[in-house]
Amino acid sequence: MSDRNSVKIVGRSELLYKDENGKSFLVKIQVLPNGEYDMALFTREIQPMFSNEKLTETDREKIISKILELSPDIKWQIQE
């Protein structure tokens, strides 16, 4: 079975994450010029795209973990 998770930067301040079940989430990000990190990822700014589902802290942690795994060339700074 192949991994269907994916990440795609959309615009200057958002990332689109799709999980293995086909659910899509918008994640707020910020480019960090000239520093130790390439981009900031905001954990409190993860929103399901097509539902009003409330995400738990565990849900957010899983999403962040998968984003980090799928984008190994980016040095992420994790922020709330």
C-alpha cells in the first residue's frame, strides 16, 4: 500500500496537507529569511478544509509529524 499523504505550499502563507484518508488541511506557515530555520509552521493554525471538525492536540501533533516527514529538506520552526 502506498503512502497517500502529501504537502504542497500554496501561496506565501499556507501549506496544504492531505492525509492518508484524503482529508485536506490548511496550515499557516511563514517564510523565515536569513535565519536558522527556513519556515515557521503554526500548530494552532491547522484547519480542516471541507469540514467543521475540531482537531485535538493529538491530531495536530500527527499532522505536524507527517508534514516534517514529507518535507525533509525544509528546516521548520514549530510555533503555536
